[in-house]
Amino acid sequence: MPDLDQISGFDWDDGNARKSADKHDVSMAEAEQVFFNEPLLVVDDPKHSTAEPRFHALGRTDRGRRLHITFTVRAGGTRIRVISARDMSRRERTIYETQA
């Protein structure tokens, strides 16, 4: 599990940022907000962690939009690289509301 207290910023891939914006209507700013708002639920993603550890974050934007962020940590554990960002599914909202 990443130590989010060590994070100093974000590392965006242009393709991933465009996909999140075009396909899911999630801006980079909204995706980043999730990591600064409480509650935040972060879980491992061992199924997709073959090349590097991946994680899922469930959280809220400043305006209360509930998002699911798939991410990895780079630069020695100091930068979050968002892989995808989208609205939570109904099932994810239930998990978030009961576990976060």
C-alpha cells in the first residue's frame, strides 16, 4: 500500500489524461482532488500489478463527485501516476459508503 503522506505531486501520461477526459468526462484536477479529500479508500490491485504495483482509490472531488481512480506510484514513491479516472459504479459507491 502506498504511503500517501510521501506524495509530492502527480505524473500524468497525456494519453491517460485524454482518455479520462474524453471517455469519462473527468479532468486531471478532479482526479487529483480525490487524494486530498476525506474519506479516501485505497486498495491494492494485484490482478493488474504485473509490471508495477497498481491501486484503486475511491473518493470525492471538491464538489462531491464520487470517483474511482486507478493509479500507480512512481519516482521512488513520491508521485502518483493516474492510469484512469471515472465515476464510481453503484457497487463501488456502496463499498465506499460502508468502508471509508
